[in-house]
Amino acid sequence: MAKLPPEKQKHWLELVANHTERITVRRLRTSIYANRLVSVEELTTPASDQAIITHLPPLNRIGLWWRETGGRDWLRTRSTPQLENMLIDFREVIDVVKAIQSEYQMRPDKRP
């Protein structure tokens, strides 16, 4: 609410304080964006609009980290214990990649 002008902040704080039922932070935030008090029902996302869990955001973050650190050049500056710890940290990622590679290799319809 800090980005709102003082009179708008006062309006919303009074609305929350005087409302008969509890207003969640999510509902208040959505209401401020809508410039009206939204109903609880409006906060429920229909199944057709729900996000699909995908692997891309975490991979994008890893890629960004890799580029920002300098990649292989940065790795060369790490100590052996640091590299060992990174291998432990990345074990699950390595397991996922191996599982994908294995599944792909077993597919008869894979591209050459």
C-alpha cells in the first residue's frame, strides 16, 4: 500500500477495519488493483485458467545463474571441496537429466 496516495491508503485501511468479515492480503491486493472490493468467489481460479507446472522456470534460473557467474571459467576458480558440494547440490538435476536421456534412448521413434 506504500505506493498508493495517502487518501487511497486510508480508504482501504478503513474498509478492511470496518468490514464484517476478514479480508485476506490476497483479496485486498486484488481489490486495490480492481479499484473495488472483489468477492471471495472472484479469487477462485477456474481449473481451465490454472497454471501448468513446467520445467522451464527452474531451468531458466539455472541458465541465468550459469551465465552470470561466467560458466566454466567461474568453475575453474572453485576449490575441489566447492565442486564436490556443487555435485551434491546438483544430484537431483543430474538424476533428472539421466532419466530423460534413458527414456529418450528407449524410444523407437526418436530422431537420428
